[in-house]
Amino acid sequence: MQKNDLKALIEQIYENLIERIDADEKATKAQIINYLKDAIDVVTNIDDKDIDSIEHAKMAFNNSYRELVNQSIVSYVNTNEKFGQLTLMHEKALQECTAEKIDLETLTTKFNEIQSHMTNEVKKANETISDLTNKVKVLEQTSNLDPLTKVFNRRALSSYLSDVCANKNIPYHLHILMLDVDNFKKINDTYGHITGDKILIFISNILRKTLRDGDKIFRFGGEEFTVIINRNSDEQCELIANRLLRLISSNKLIYMGEKISVTASIGMTKLLETDTPDSLLSRADGALYVSKNNGKNMVSKVIG
């Protein structure tokens, strides 16, 4: 990694940390420590030989879902404390009602004050909820991670392939696999959409555990994943693809006490110097179409 790359990465870490502190009125030392631990993990896992490793590291720092969760928890605790105080005020006011002589004017004033406090707290809570909801929407529109499977999303894939196709001098082979879950609609119709989500997570976990750190996994959309494999021959890549299918079919998802069998189909192709992102994806999708039409649970390839 070059010195300028290191400086850019440190600047990115610094800027994101400052943004997080500024965004939280009650930032804590524990939050900062957790952020720095995450930063250490990301830097440790950077592969100097990976052409997009630094960019992916920056993407990781921009993923603020964890921080949003922390904000929502802090907001909930603060609101809960406020309502606890209001409850004590209620109890005190009610205790005064047991006196022999009740001062209705004073009691009415106290209850009006309590009602005013409650109205203000509810308003603040609603504003916080609205603000966090808007932040989640912004993150969903700009994040490079799929929120369900925690692999890269289609936006990240487009950016990655644009960079790869623009670099005409990549000194190694790069293959692309298009993986599609077989009979996914039938699974959803039979077991429900929650089960469908579990299957997508199940497959993404198999992909993560099986592939090397330098390989890239993206959720292309729906039940379809895109895998980028580099530094392998055509034969090695085909072996990897078939191994993925064997692992998927041999491992059963257990959900609600039921064992659910899953298979997938794969289309495989290789990056050519003349490729654009669209031509590369189209060729892989065409190979996937062949697998689907020839019986599913198989690998088909279109190399050139």
C-alpha cells in the first residue's frame, strides 16, 4: 500500500469519527472505542494486492447502521428516564389527593404541568424517530451493503465492475459467477417469505465461509448473487463453483423444526479486455439461463 493510500485511509477514519461524535450529543468513550476497534479490523484485513481493497475499507467506515442503533438506544433510554420522572410527579400529585383538604387549584396546576411535560417529551420522541427513520432511508440509498445478507449490494457491484472494466491491465484472471436459488418462488409460497429470507442468509453464509477473502460476494437482487473470483484458472473456478453447489445442496436449512432442502444454479464467465459491466453481466446471465434450462443445480460456462 502506498503512502498516499495510507494517508487517505487515515483521513477517512478521522473524518468519519468526527462526524459520528458531532452527530451524537451524548457520544461516549465506549462508542469511540468500538469505532476504533472496527477501524483496526478493517485496516488489518486490507489486502495490498487487491485493486479495490482500500475502497472497500472506506465503504466499511461509511456503513453507519451500528451507530444508528446506538443512537436509537440512547434516545429510548433518555425518553424512558423522562417518563420515569413524570411517573414520580404523578405519584406525588396523587399522594397529595389523600390529604383531608384538597387544593384543587394547586392540583390542577400540577397536572397541567405534568401534561405539558408529557406532550413535550412525546413530541421530542416523535422528532427523534422521524430523524432516525430519515437517516435509515439515506443509508439504504447510499450504503454498499445489503441489509439482509450483509454482503455487498448491486450498487457496490456496479461500482466495482466499472472500475475493473476501466482497468485494462489487470495482471490476473477474473471470473464472475451468477448464482440463483432454484425454485425460490415455490419455497416462498410453501413456507413463507420469512423462510425465503432465512435461505438467502443461509446461502450468503456458505459463500462467505467457502470463498477466499480476496473474492467478492454481491447480492444482485431477489434470490440472485454475483461472485467475483480472481487469480484462478478456468478449471479452478469451475471446481469452486461446483463445490459451492454441493455445499448448498448438502446442507439443509432447519427452520421452525422443518428441514428445507435448497439447490442453486450457476452461470460462469471470465472478464475480457473488451468487456463493459453490461456485457460481462449479460454473458454470465446467459450462462445461468443455460443451467436453469438444463435441469438446475449445475454450473454452465461461457468463457469467450
